[in-house]
Amino acid sequence: MTHEQLDLFDMTFNPKPVEQKVKETKVLAIKKQTMKIIKAAEDIEMSPVVDQIDFLHSILCQVGMPRSETKELRFERRNGQAGILLEAGDLWHPDGHFEKQPLPSGTRPRLIMIHITSEAVKKKNKVIDLKDSPHEFLNALGIAPTGSNYNSTRRQINALAACRMTLGMGYITYKACPIEKFTAWVTKDKDQVAMWPGEIELSDKFFNTMVAHAVPLDRRALAVLKNSSLKLDIYTWLAQRLCRIESKKGLELSWDRLKNQFGEEYSRENDFKREFERSLKAVLTVYPKAKVSSVLNGLILLPSAPPVQKTQMLIS
């Protein structure tokens, strides 16, 4: 075996170089993402929001949907006086049967709900046009229009359209399917009939409560946090919570309470704490007005300006 063949053999079958290469690739990806966050933070510091405003329902800012795929058909999450209950539903398929949908999960339904809320609030219309093609819609969400992204996004839109959502706020329980009507385009997906949504119509009650309780968000921050459900959840939570704190001493939250709100899927508190702190650091970078301090057993939230001021909303 020649030196060249030996080198090739080592590269192919020796796990150490491969592992090193994977590690280096991950490090480069992390550095690239960090630079995007830093650049977005500089833009947010230097420029007013103006036309970079999105919205999300205040309850969905406080209690997020599942972060990873689950076989469960029912999901519940609580945060103080707010709560969400999701139940998987069915959609009618063009070939003549009802098709069970999973629970919506991950970053896609979060981005979709932000898009839906933003369109409803800005246009004051409960009918949401999901663009003329999957390619256009993925671009609107800031997602690369690839085949895998097309399929995963379509599955999550279908899951959202089918699910039953119960929202709790104080002494009020609101129960309804947020999407009342779902109009789909029928397309071919690997020689099988597939449905891509063309238009959705929100129920009157959900539309009204959505407009009344919409929280403004900075789209530039969302753009660099969009690949992490936890980062999106932390950002939207702080966006609606910090501006409501009145005490100068702030609000102290234990790691146990934070884990109940954000990390039920973590079996160990230390694992959750490490991941939460890492995600929080990225969020605070693109939300520079946020005042959050670490204490021995948790965090202290201090009164802070929201990421989007009312004066900025009026300008837009």
C-alpha cells in the first residue's frame, strides 16, 4: 500500500479525523451564527424598528408549544396565570378521508404563528393569504426554500390548522380552533397527492383576542433566533414580561420555576440551566434593553423597555 493509499485509508476508516472534522464544522457553524447575532445586535442598537415589526399573541409569548416532535396527542404548559392546551386534530384529505395530524412542534409553528399574527394585526383581516407558492411563503418566514424545509413546514401548517387550542388567562378560558377554515392547494409530492395551504381563515374569537393581545417584536431579532425554539420562547417571553414589571427590585424566578415553564423535557436541572443560560445570552444580545440578572438560585427580571416602543409602532 502506497503512502497515498495509506493516507486515504486512514481518512476513510480512522474515526478520529472524521470526529475532528465534524467538531470543526460545528465550531464554524457556531461562530457563523454568533457573528449573525452580533451583526443583528449592532443593527438593532443603531437603527429604529420602523418597518421591522412582527407580532405574537401574548399568551403564546408566555407559554410555548412543544419544542420537539411528540407522539402525544395532547400538550399542556402553564406559566403563572396563563396556560395553553393543545389537542391534535384531523384534516380532510382530497382523496376522501380524514387524516390525523400530529401536535405542532419546533420552530416552524412558532414562526408561522408570528407570521399569521403579524398579518392579522397589520391588515386587520382574519383571512391570511399564505402567498402564491411554497417558495414565497418559506421566504416570508425566512426559511431557505429547499425540499426538506418545504415538507417540514407543510406538516407544521397542517398540524396547526387541525389542532384545537385552549388558552387560559386569569379567570378566563378561551377554547376554540384558532384556524376556522383551511383552503389548500393540491400538489404532487413524489407521485402522491399533497396539500399545501393557500389560505387560512381565523375564527372570530381567536382573531379578536389575537389583535387585542398582540405583542410587538423586532423582526431582526427573530431572524437570528429562528433556528432555536428555546431562544424564540425566551425572547417572546421577555418581550411581553419585562415591560410589565413595576417593582424596582424586580421579579426573582428560581431555576425550578423556570424549568417548569421552559424545560419540562429536561430530566436534570443542570442540563436545563446550561442550555437556558446559553440561549439567554443570545437573546439578550439582540434585546439590549432587557435587564436580566443572575442570582444564586435563578434570575431576577428588572423593569425594562420592550423591544418595540409604542412610538416606533406609530411611526410604522
